[in-house]
Amino acid sequence: MSSSDESIPYSRLVALADQLLNECDEDVDQLVKKFEELDPAVRNDLLSTDLFNAYQVFYYHFREHPDELIKERMELEPASVLVYGLKIEEVELLELYFVISNGNPIIVVSNGDKAVATFSGMTAFNDGMEYISNPEYNV
């Protein structure tokens, strides 16, 4: 499928996801390499479905291995929830969310009522973790 606006049949996405997962055998580094070889339209569709979990999408975008608890939280959620945001960490009064907005990964820090900081780019996760871990922000 090309990068056009055509919808990719779900059956094709399922078959492709199965193939990728079989070839990679739970290795997220290998999965990232396979994602990078895909047409961007196909990749974006795959990364927003229930066929992959939030951790696999997180690792694709940030190439970071978070601590085990954060990883487990993301492994239990389908990638499709990321358009709404997934709370992945909480430190005192601040919450860290992983969000995919218009295909772009974002880390949002919330105080429970509103976003107080937003980070993007390859360092977004580390920047967000530093922000919520800094006692001066936890007021």
C-alpha cells in the first residue's frame, strides 16, 4: 500500500502484525527494525491498533526501556488507547501520560486537572520523568 489516504484493510494489518511478531519473537529491537522498513502509512495504522501493545509503540518512538512497573503497565494496554493517553507513572501529585497525537508521541505531565508540561522528541520520556521527579515541581 502506498502513502495515499486509502484505508488499509484490517485483515491485511492482522496478517502483517502476525508476521512481524512471529519474525521478532518478542524482541522489541527487532520489531523496531521491522517497523522502520514499512511504508509510513502502514506503520502508522499498525501502531494505532489493538494488534500491538502500548510498550511496543513506546519503544518504537523513544528507544527507551522504562522501569519494570511502567513497562508492565504499557504491556497490558493496546496501542489504540494512546490516542486518549495512558497514565504510565505517578509521583506525588503529578501524573505522566504517554499520548499519540496526530501520529506523534508526546509525554504529558498532569496535575490531575490540567496538563502542566508537555514533552516531545526522542528525549520526551526522560524529560517527563525528570520533571515529575523534581521536588520543586511536586508542589
